Amino acid sequence: MALAHLPRVPKGHGLRYAHASVKVPHFGLWLNGKWAEAQSGHTGEVLNPATGEKEATFAMGDAADIDEAVKSADQSFRSGEWSELNPRARGRVLNRAAELLRSALPEFVDMETRQTGRCLREYKAQLGRVPEWFEYHASYAAAKGFEGRLPSLTEADHINMVWRVPLGVCGLITPWNHPVLIAAKKISVALAAGNSVVVKPPLEAPVTVLRLGEVLSMAGLPPGTLQVVPGAGQTAGDALARHPMVEKLDFTGGTATGLQIQRSMAEAGRVRAYSAELGGNAPILVFSDTRKVQEAVDGVCFAAFVASGQTCVSGKRVLVQDEIFEEFQDALISKVTSLQVGNPLEEATDIGPVVSARQLERIEDQVARAKAGGAKAVTGGQRPSLEGLLGKGHFYEPTVLTGVSPENPAFVEEIFGPVISLSRFRDEEEALALANSSDYGLGGAIWTEDIRKAFRVARGLRCGLSWVNCHHRNDPSSPWGGFGQSGIGRENGPEAFEEYTTTKSLTIRTNETAENWFGSRSARYG
Ligand code: NAD
């Protein structure tokens, strides 16, 4: 289908166009290329974290719906309609999806903000880049991904060739904090590699992932190749983890959930590939040679407070060298107190709510325990008082804690909210020791003007992603993933493509000499 003839996503207010006659739109499961109701008959609600208003309802799938989705995805894989399609032809579909997504961005940005409470401004910037994931994986798969290998065997009369092939049905379990970005990172490479996919999006924010399923169908993806089944983690998520037809499970979320999924897979007696992008507790090391202290303060504020501190690489443990500590602290407090907390749909807002009442209570508990352990809030440390509907939102002031020892909960735990600790260090050795004294190892950043120090310290940081004089840069070509309790496997780049495929090795004997193992005592074995 030519791009010009593709159905365009109609313009409208949010996603309400889909159900223009009803105030609160309802979304089914996305199964076999169309909307379907859940066999459970259960319905979930998307509540706006800033106001408590109901933004949408959706069909909640359970184990029976997951079973249906996986079986159809498996059929689709076996049919070869997608899995055996030339990678360039698959790429054309993914490129069309990228274009469709671009044309539908305003709807996606609006709904993403309403679902999660993250600022509209952030989603405008972030979702504008999501189509690149489809484009990158489409071109990598077409140009390079499936190129085989001819390993050099020790025998000239045998040829060994290696094919790269897709896995089958891949199960994806995704979180609410970047609903579309994280789902798209995984879906794009899984499909480019020729797999079929079943996604279990988060209960808090399933709508945009459901819509992504619809967009891919509009682009020409065969029915059943991408299924989206929202549902509770303990039912639908668990059923996906245990399903015998799933060849790979790819999860992003909390470390405890990631471990539970490993247990479920083992209990179900399934051996399968598993990628897990888990929690983080990113250190930021600010060295005293940082010439422009204000620039570092601005960078740290972005790292710490974008998404109200709810990203896996949010800067959490800010470590500043003695010589500039006081200057940095004063500038940081002044910047943090200037941040506007408010309605995330308004462009001027810097800090929206956290995602739920439960998450807000968890942050309050963590800050209370941090204070009991000797920490002090030099700014923030409480809920703001907001008027009107926003009074019902789950807001927390951006908070800087000082007096945080390495044993304090604020240093040890991931606080998934707008709360950071500010500590000092003497020298490079102490900075690295503090930074690496965490079970997590996902993101980390360094602020310095000294290029040799930058490389040396980056090499010493025990984390999968590090940045110098910036934070949170992310690209489909660059691997993303952590060490230790931050997970296993990598998203993005050739690394992800390899994780969504496997190899087949074929050895061919070319000589005409008869081989008779039992008739000869000198034949080669292996
Ligand atoms: P979560 O672990 O509560 O939920 C993530 C997903 O898992 C949801 O879809 C949920 O329904 C599902 N789930 C829950 N219990 C399950 C079970 N028993 N079996 C199967 N599925 C289950 O995480 P969250 O609160 O949505 O996200 C926040 C966490 O995710 C943070 O720890 C954050 O650091 C992490 N995260 C990591 C990355 C990364 O790239 N490493 C990116 C984003 C978020």
C-alpha cells in the first residue's frame, strides 16, 4: 500500500476521536488486527494522576486472553506471512508505521500526559523521537542483521555456515513511566527480526500502547503479529511469563517484579531467553574542575527532576567535590525552588505529579525513613498545596536531601520520585567508591572539564550507561541496559537485534571420501 493511500489518523482532541460520541473512551484488547473485548469481562480505568479524573476505560485481559493472544501470535509466526517476509519488505511496513506515528503524535502526547501525569513538554520531545526506533531497526535488519557467517573450520573440505533467524513469539511486559517509548523500543526490534509479539502494557497507562498496535496494523502488519493485552501483572503478566509458546520474555519494570518473573518462568518449567531492564539509583559526580557550576546545576536538575524523577536513569545520588560543594548547593537549591509544580498539560509546568497515590505514599515513607536516619530536606520534602482539581493530584515537591550517609535509605534505595540526595566527596577514589556502592548499575553521569579524568572515571563506573557533561541521551543505535540488580540484556542497537534472533549452524562435507567411524581407528570426531 502506498503511503499516500494509508488511512490517516484523524485530528481530534486527545484520542477521543476514536469514540467521539462518548465522554470517556473505551478501548478493547488489540487482538488479531482488531479491537476485542476481554473474556474476563473486566474493565479497568485510566485515572489522571494530576486530577483524579477518569480519562479512559479499557478491557482487562487475564490468563485466558493471554492464551488466545499467544496462540494466534504463534499461528501468525508459523504462517511465515511476517517471519519469512524479506527483511526489506518488513522494513517498509515499519517505516510506514513510523510515518503514521509521526502524524498521530499530538494524540499520543496528549494521552500519554493524561495517563502518567508527566509533563506534556517532555512527551512532545520524547515521543517525537519514537519513530526513529522503527526506522533504525528496519534498516539494520534489512542491511546487516541477517547477514550470515562462514566460520573458518580447521578442515578445508567442510563448510560451515551460520544463519540468523527469529525466535518465535516474544512476550513483552512494559511499565508506565515511558509507556510508548519502552514498548516501541522492544516492539520495533522484535518485529524487524521477524518475530510475533504479545505485549502486556501497564495497568496505569495501556491506551497508547493499544493505539500503537492499531498504527502498526494500519501500516500493513499482518493480523496476529502484534497483540496487545492490558491486564494485571499477577494475572495477565504472570500468564505471559508462564506461557509454553513464548520463546523470549522481555521485561522492563522494578527489580522485585523482574525476579518474580524469573521465578514464574522457572516454576512453569520453561527455559527461554529473558531480558530485564530493571531499577536504578544513578550517581552524578560533579568534579571541582567544572568551570560552569550553573551549567552543571542545570544538568543535574534535568537528570533528577524530568519525569518527576520517575525514570530508571534519574540522577538520584548527587556527589559534589569539596571545593565547589557550597557554591553548588546554593545554586541547586535556588534552581529547585524555582521549578513550577502544576498541571502537566500546561507548557509552563516543570514538575507534574507522580503516577499514583500508592507511589506518593511510598516516596513519603522513604523520605521519612531517610530523615530518621539523619537526612535533612534543604528544600521540598512534602506535598505542595495546590488548588482546585489539582488538589486531588499526587504531587510531591522537588526535594534535596543532605546529611545522607551511604547506609541511609535515600542513598541505598531507588526513590521513584522527585527526591535526590546531595553529598560531598574528597577525591576521585572516594567519588568512585561512593558511586559504585550500589546494587544497581544502570545510569551514571560525570561533570568535569578534564578529558582524561572523564574517560578514567567513566571506565571505573559500574554501570551500563554513562554520560559526561550531559544526561539521559538515548538513541536506537546505542545499547541500553544495566549491571547487577539493574538487569540483564540490552535494548537498542545490534545488541538488541541479536537478542531477538538466534543462530542456526550448518556444516556441509564437500569431499567424496567415504567416512566409516566404526571401520577406522583414526577418523576425526567432533
Ligand atoms: P512494575 O515492576 O511494578 O511493573 C512493570 C510491569 O510488570 C507492569 O506491566 C506490571 O503490570 C507487570 N507486573 C507486575 N507484577 C508482575 C508479575 N508478578 N508478573 C508479570 N508481570 C508483572 O514497575 P513499574 O512501577 O511499572 O515501573 C517502575 C520500575 O521500572 C522502576 O523500578 C524503574 O526503575 C523501572 N524501569 C526500568 C527501566 C530500564 O530501562 N532499566 C526503564 C523504565 C522503568
